[in-house]
Amino acid sequence: MEVKTKQPLLSDHVDMRLVAVDADEAISDRNAIVQLDPDHPGFRDREYRKRRNQIAQLAVNFQPGDQIPDAPYTAEEHQVWRTIWKALGPAHQRHACAEYLSSLRRLSFDSDRIPQLREVNEKVQAISGFRLEPVAGLVQPRVFLENLANGVFLCTQYIRHHSTPLYTPEPDVVHEIVGHGVTLASERLAELNRLFGEAVKRATAQDALDRLSRVYWFTIEFGALREGESVKAYGTGLLSSAGEMEEMGDAELRPLDIEAASHLEYDPTHFQPVLFCAESFEAMYQTLREYLIRW
């Protein structure tokens, strides 16, 4: 009997591999600002790297208050979006929490094309006041989290390589928009993001930042909750990955314990083996809100 090895469909997060402008590194080609690991699916694709650089340059040139520039997506990249959406649609209906599905309907994505960040930002800002602002790639965890206090979500615009439409080694526009963008169209989830940013600003020690980052991971990124007899996802890392949602049933579900989550290490490169599960959306919201306010 053949045993099939499961391939991670999506494993991404804000503090995974560094794919960003390195201000301390001399770059011979001023336009070659995206640094890809040799094992990245698009590492040997010159056209993909060129387009990633073009998109990253848009973010480098962006100033808060400017209109967000549209990314030059190709027909091939729109096809990647359609492939992902085909997998995510049914998974959302089975595994997404009601709060997420309500926000998803508010944003009403076109399943045939990658939405421009500008379009999503306009809708999200009208609902919760949050602004999505483009960045070239990953930023330091403190920078990312502190911006949340000001109602700013730093968002990448590139999409994963077409050779692996159901896998990306770093947060791409699918994770950013389908995960974070949709949840920020929920007033209560947007409030929790702001509170995270405010707590991080008060956390001066590295240990405190590490603890808050782990809480963020096990709630905003990979949080689960109960709706009746079912376990549903509210975390963005789950909601932007059909594979992660399908694997929820095999994860060890622990009662939501924020203090325990703040000390638990995690591996972002695999399906998550442990999820903290709240008894309801309201219970999660109240518990996390009180924790962050007290921080």
C-alpha cells in the first residue's frame, strides 16, 4: 500500500523567512531589493523575481497618505488566485467561524482576479477604520505589531509562485487579504488587533515582546473556537490555507489559556499540531481583550 506524504498547502506568517529590503546590506543592483532563499519556489524564475522587485519598489516608494499603487499582476498570477480560491471557498464554508464569513461577505472578493490592495483598503477602512499599507516584504515583529496600535496593517502585495499555488514560504497577498484583510473588516477583531499593538508598545523587554508575539500567533493567526458542536477557525493563518483548515481536526485542541499560549513555542513551517480553542467567539473576544488591556 502506497503511503502518500502530505505537502503543506500553506505555511506563512509575519516573522518567517526574511524577504525584505535590508538597509544594512549593500545591493549592487538598486532594483534587486527582494532577497529569496535558494529553496524558494520562484528563486530560479527571473521573470517572477523581476515582478517581485517591481511590486516591492511600489511599496518602497509609498508614503502614508498616498493612494496605494496597483500591483502589475499577470494573467498567470490571476490564475493562481483562482486556484487558491477554488480550494478556499469550500473550506471556509466548512471551517470558518460566523464572524469571518460575515466579514467575507462584506468585502465580496472577485474569485476571478487578485483584488488590488487599494480596493480592499477602501472597504476595510470604511468598516473598522483600519488602513492596509503596502510593504516590500517582511518587517521586524515589533514594527509590524506596533503599527496595529495606529490602525495600520503592513501588507505585502506580491503573490506566491505559480508552480506551488497552494504553498508559500512567506506571507503573500492571499494570506494578507483573505486572512488579515477580512478579519479587519470585523469591528471586534480589528479592536483586538489595535489592543495587541498598544500592548506591544508598552512591552519594553524582549521577553515581553516574545510572549505577546506567541499570544498573537495562537489567537489572531491560529485561533479556533466552538460554534455549537463544531470547531471553527478565526485565525488568519488557518483561514488563508485550505490545508491548515482541513488539518484542524487532527490538531490537539487545548482550552483557551492566554498565559499558557504566551509560553508555548511554535514551528511556522508545519501544520500546527496544537490549537487553543475558545468556547465561543464572545468568550475569545472577552478573554483576549481583558488580557491585552491589563498588559
